[in-house]
Amino acid sequence: METKEIKVMKKILNINDSIADELRISLKEKGILYINLMSSPGSGKTTLLEKTAEKFGKNIFVIEGDIQTTLDAERVAKAGIRSFQINTGPFGGDCHLESGWIKSAIEEIDLSGIEILFVENIGNLVCPAEFDVGAHINAVVLSVTEGEDKPLKYPLAFRNSQLCIISKTDLLPYLDINIEKIKENIKNVNPQMDIIELSAKTGEGFENWVKFLNYNLKK
Amino acid sequence: METKEIKVMKKILNINDSIADELRISLKEKGILYINLMSSPGSGKTTLLEKTAEKFGKNIFVIEGDIQTTLDAERVAKAGIRSFQINTGPFGGDCHLESGWIKSAIEEIDLSGIEILFVENIGNLVCPAEFDVGAHINAVVLSVTEGEDKPLKYPLAFRNSQLCIISKTDLLPYLDINIEKIKENIKNVNPQMDIIELSAKTGEGFENWVKFLNYNLKK
């Protein structure tokens, strides 16, 4: 029985990867930068997107992935961002997004005038990293409140990402956390990782994120 | 192909549930209270356990679940707690614990003199809630830094738990978070949920957790 399961899983993963490649190429051809945001629940992905609309402009689109509720889509809508909500299921639905769901969403979206497409993946530091959604950049968001050891404990998300955004830096004075230790642990898992430290609340460090987006848009 | 996958999954889940029932009964017979702690990464489960040893006593045992590293086992060892580390795999291993792994761990552990067995599940607010590990009490730990909406967005973990520990309350003065709103959202998902608010750092509210443990030990 176990063999059968593995075979099916492999087949599903292969389909996922080929759709992911297709998305990566077609969005590149359209001149749209495609960024997949992954993190634990509550690390500040939605707040980052709200602030990005304010500081960067409104020509961004967000595909929101959640198990349940449209709360994040409602939040980004208030910030003037167009979005599409994917719900993976009302009762303990899937713990990650797959490329096929993104493809189906994109087929229903008018992307004209859009410069950056964000996917806000399901809040989960484990499973989303196992599924390529075809993004040009995978970015992991890590809140300083989560502790110094998370890159070591959840290495795949850090290994499969090109950027780590260390968020909520405004809370550092109230925590027993050394941000240099967080960065050292990230680099131990992925020496090539770009790292941006910021607080979407106070705006501290946010210019580096805007610079990163502009640089990658021109690439 | 899909039907086959579902059949295999159902078979695996049935085995998981029957081992879970077995564990629940055998630990009850031994007079050991068995608590499964679930949460997002970095919500403070390990700190809660360290402080529990200090305030409650040393007759507790922790089975640590992590994808990788023995960091949590090392931390609780320093607090004088005996522990057993389960690693689910070095490269993006399983995102949850299953009852069979707990059973195998228990077969290797000397539980004589132990009053409470804790499982510190993998940091993931989605998948662990889908797998019964046979605990007498499922407890979800939610840090105030994670935001007010998490019970609504990750309902299964809250629906399948009997206790919610709202942690890191010492950070409330520095957040735009209303703890009453968190509690309201918990009760919306699970009206029967017991809720304990505490800060393992300052000790605030910790007496309610110790009281909860003593009450359930006598039951």
C-alpha cells in the first residue's frame, strides 16, 4: 500500500513542478515580477503587503492563500490592493498552496498594468516550502518574536528562499533576542540568502524592501 | 489514481486513531496526565515547559517533536526536565507527529515517577491538529504577537483543543492587539475552550496554568 501512495505523490509533485515552470516563464514574459511569501502564522505578511502598497504604489496584485476566511483579502483591499482569495478548505484544508491553484486563479484575474504579483502563502513554516508555486522569488518572513533558532529548526523554507525578511524589528527592545544570532542561523542554512530587517509598523528598514523590489523589477 | 490515494490515507489515519486510543487508555491507567501542546513556530511552547518545571516540579517528561535539531530537548534538559527527541526528517520531514511515533518513544522511556507527559508537537498551526496523538488534553498555545484573527484562520487546532494558552502577554503594551478580541475569536470557534493568559517570561498568570495542571491531575 505504501508504494502506491508514494507513486501517486510523485506524480502529483511532477505535475506541480511543470505547472510551476510554466507560470515562471509566462509571468516573466509578461514583465510581471512574481514573489511567493511564506512564513509562520502571524509573522506580518499581510501588514508587509499593506505597507508595500503605501510605499511602493498600487500596481501590485495579491493572491491570498488561507485555509479559511477572507480576512486577509479584506485587509489588503482596504489598502487599495487588488486581490484574489484562495481558500483550501473549510475544515482543516490543505496546509500549502500548489501551482495549479495559482494557475487557475491567474486565469480569472486581469493582470494588465500589474508590476508585481504576490502570493501570500498559507501561514505555515513547513509545508509550503515543499511545493514550488513557480515564483521568481521565494521570500520567507520571520518575525523577531519567533526566536533565534527557527532557521535551524525549519531549514527547508530557508533553503528554498532567496530572501528572508526579518519583521517586527520594533519589538526587539522588549525581547531577549539577538538579531545577529538570527542572521547567523539564516546564513548557516543558506549562505546566499538576502536579508532585509524591517518594521512594517514603524517603517524602519522599509526602504531596503522597496529598493529590493525596484532592483528585481528591472532585472 | 486519486481514489487510491484517499484509500491509503484513510487506512493510515485509522491506524493512527487506534494507537491514539490505546495510548490514551494506557497512560490513564498509569495515572499519567498526557498533554499535547500545539502552536505556530515561536509561540513559546518550550519556554512554557521550562517555566513549568520551575513552578510545578520536576516530575514531568517531554517528548519533543521537531523536523530537525535537538535544540528544544537541550533547552528543557537545562531546566531539569527529562525528554525524548523525535526528529521527523532532516530535509523537510513530516509536518506533524503521529501516535505511532509517540508509542515507539514511550516504549524507550522509563516513565516511573512521572506525573505529566507533555508532547511538544511540531511548530505548525495546521497539520498537527489533523492527527490524534492520544493525549488527554490537547492545548493550543497562541502568542499575542500572532494577531487577533488566528483562531478564525486556523480553526481546526482550536476546535480540536480543550485549552488555549494565550502566551507572551508581557508584550501586549507594545502591540496593536486587543486580547479580548482574541478570546472572542477563540470562543466563536470553540465555545467550550478553557483559556489561560500568561507570560512565561514575567510569570504573570502562570498560577492559573499550575492550577489547571493540578486540577486535571486529580481528575
